Amino acid sequence: MAKYIFVTGGVTSSLGKGIIAASLAKLLQARGLRVTIQKFDPYINVDPGTLNPYEHGECYVTEDGAETDLDLGHYERFLNHPTSQANNVTTGKIYQTVINKEREGAYLGKTVQVIPHITDEIKRRILILGNEGHFDIVITELGGTVGDIESLPYIEAVRQLQWELGNENCLVIHLTLIPYLKAAKELKTKPTQHSVRMLSENGVHPDVIVCRTEEPMYLDLKKKIALFCNVTVDSVIEANDVSTIYEVPLEMLRERLDTICLQKLHIPVTRDPEMSRWREFLDKLKYPKSRVTIGLIGKYVELQDAYKSILESFIHAGAMNECKVVVQNVHSEFITSENVAEKLAGLDGLLVAPGFGPRGIEGKIMAIRYAREHQIPFFGICLGMQCAVIEFSRNVLGLAGAHSTEMNPDSPYPVIDLMEEQKKITTKGGTMRLGAYPCELTPGSLVQKMYNRSSISERHRHRYEFNNKYLHQMEEAGMVASGKNPATDLVEIIELPGHPFFVGTQFHPELKSTVEKPHPLFVEFIRAAKGFSEKKKVPTSFALPESVVHPD
């Protein structure tokens, strides 16, 4: 039987429940246990697929095509194991299921209520992964904070499961804030006390309290929290601020979070966590030998979570290259033909980010042209790849007005067009081309050498595609379609031979980059940026002044 760990949050959002859950999972996995993590979100959207990135950050896509919360990206990056549709559940999904069953008559005429019908469905979803028999421990992160109206059914479901499963099979970790008041020069425990009291009033008593803090906690403070929150002193865990999220597992190891959880779940501790590869990654990350500056060209750059997986992929690839990657955000909406050189000055590489809609498109196209003409390493993802095709069509093929029909349905040269199977679809939620699809790589191409294989599988999230009517013209002019879907002939990758690095992908490689397996395209992109940076430092010619030339 699987054991269950629930991670709740109090005082404020954005404390890092997902990072704590992923860090604990990593430590348990490193001890040889089979672990997975799932996220339960209290919003009524069925999934974040229709949410603006400004609302909820990045929409993460799983192998099986689920549009999920960005925390699932953290889970995969830490555990190096794919998640699925079962790993992310929303209130919208819960209510949709219950209402559909009511319409089918499944409740035999009973009045459908939050308790027991909604809470029963929540419990059923919580237990799905554990009942499959593939995992020893299932960690469930509950979104939001204790006290939110939306979170109440989830807290009630956890209360019921604590009683049904028993203390030896179920524990609750509560993440809270210990603020430091500079005026008083002390840490304050009252917010934590109130948060735990509110959780306890709902019938859920935390077994472990993890305290986010900017300043180190002293023993008497831990004793005070333990006394007022009814936990043992060793169950009060300090989670101090660190320079990178990838240090958190080692901090939790130092605080013995994994050991305490195993003891409370009556799981014998058979070995220490094997974290050598993780420590090696951290050493490379913290002590780089070089530095590059990458321009992230996008239109949601005000919110870093909008490009979370891309930013984390830069960290993985930078560590692999023993190189610090400095990301410089460039808002594509403010790039013009007059200022493009100024906006992109000093960059060692450009990544043009994915997105939807016409805003900022022309700025992306201008940035790509600048990178192509000035031999700056360029990487385009999804819409970034489509913009590269548009730019090439306009400025190399001479197809004035070339565009995507997403932006201009009346374009005389629709080099990017709506996928055939998408033309009859009217509903927006969950209807894009989603999830993993195979791709065959052209032998001898740049990307084939990067992957070092002939066929790959990558994750997608799009409705528009390269228009194959223009493929022959493109390839005649030098742009190569180096990756295609074997079933549909859809162009998945474009590249420019002879350029230091000019690659565009219709898929999202950032979704498969992890600490232990950095994505090869990101690794090679950073390597190319390093080469470009080093080349800039070497003078093209050097001559001694006549006054110092030796007479011989």
C-alpha cells in the first residue's frame, strides 16, 4: 500500500510548496523509494490551458497531453520522471466529473452536495496514483493557502483521509512563513501559530511544520513553535532562503525532513540518499568558468513564471557547459527597426519565446533578422520558429506580406497556416495539438548531431504549422527542414546550415530538460553562445606601431 504525504500552505502564497514537495520527493527517491507528486489546484478552470500567462504563469504540458500547473515542471525537473494527466487536478475537473455523473443519474436521485460527493471525488483522485501500485509514496501539494474558501473541500478531504488511512500511512506537512521584522530585529511566530490553528480548526493537524524564513532560526524559536503548534521540536523544519531552488533538497537533507517523514510513516531507513550527481550539478552551477548573456525575446517578460521552463533549461544547460547564463529580458513589443541593434547589443545569443496572438510579433521578426544577418546564435521555440520562417520568407525569398494566418488570415503568402485537423474546432480548452509526438531527423543535419540519434519524441502545444506548400522554396534558398513528423510530414525543426546556431522547433524542448538530463538543444545553444562570446573578445587584427617595430 502506498503512503501519502500532503503539503499545505499558510500565511501567504508563493512560499514554495512545490519546491518543498519536489525536494522531499527527490530525497526519498534518492533513498531508493518510488515517489510521485501531484498538484491539486483550487481554481474552477478545468486546466490552465486557456489562462493568460500573466494570470497563472507558464502552462506546462505532460507527455500524455495534459495542460497543467507549472509546478509539475518542477516535479519533473527534480525527479527526472514524467508526470501525467493524473498528476494535476483542479476544482473545475472535480465539479465537471460530479455534475456529469449527476446528469447521468449516477447518484440515484440524491441531493448532490460538497460533502460527501465533492470530497469523495477529491479523495478518489488523490488515491488514483497510489492504487496503481507503481509508487511507494505519493506526495500531494494542495494549492492556495489555508483559510481560502476554495481550499476548504480539499482540507476536508485530507481530514477524512487522515482518519481512513491512519497515521502510519498518511502525514501532513504545513509550509508557513516566519517573517523577520527589521525594526524589532527578531523573527515572529504569530503568523505560523494562527495558520496552524486555522488548519487545526478544520480538523487537520500538521505532523511537520516547514518554516520559510530570511534569517536562521534558533532552537528556542523552534521549541516555541512546537509548543504552540502541538508538534515535536524535530518536526519544526527551517527553510532558509537560498541562492537557487536546486539547493533546497540539500537544505532539507540537513534539516532531516526526509528522515522525519520516513519515521512518521513507519518506513525503515535502509540507506542514505545518493545525491552525488546533484551535488556535482550544484558545483558547476555555483562555480562557472565562463559567462554568456542570452536575450529572451518575448511579450510576457514582466512575469518570469511565464517562461519558467525555458529559464530552468538555461540553468541546466549552463551547468553542463560550466557557464553562467545571464538572461536579459527584451520585450518584443518595443523592438523596432530603428532600435533593434541597440536592444540586442551585447547579447551572445537570442531565444525567441513561444506565445499566441499578434502583439509583439513584428518585434520578434526584426530580432530574428538581426540574429540571422549578424551571425548571432538564435533559438526559436514554437511561435519563435514560426517567426523565423516568416522572416526568412519576407527577407530572403522576397515574399512581401508573408505571415501566419493566426495574425493575418488574408496574407498573400501564408507560410504558417492552421493545421488541417484544427480547422473544424471551435472550443478552445484542451483542443490544441498537445503532448508527445515522434520526429524523424535528417541524417547529417545540425540537430541530428546534437541529439546523436535519428528519431526523437518531443512535446507540443500549438494549432498552427509550417505550410509545406513553401517548403521547396525555403530549402532552395538555404533553410533546411531537419525534423519532420513521420505520420503527417509536419515540419518540426528548421535550421540554417553555415550559421553558428540557427534552429527553430515547433515543439517545446524546454519541457523535457531536467537536472540530470539537460536538453541537448539548450546545451548546444549555450555552447554556441560561448563560442560567439569568445570570438568577440579576440581582436581580428593586430599591428605594432612603427615606433616600436624592431629594426631587424
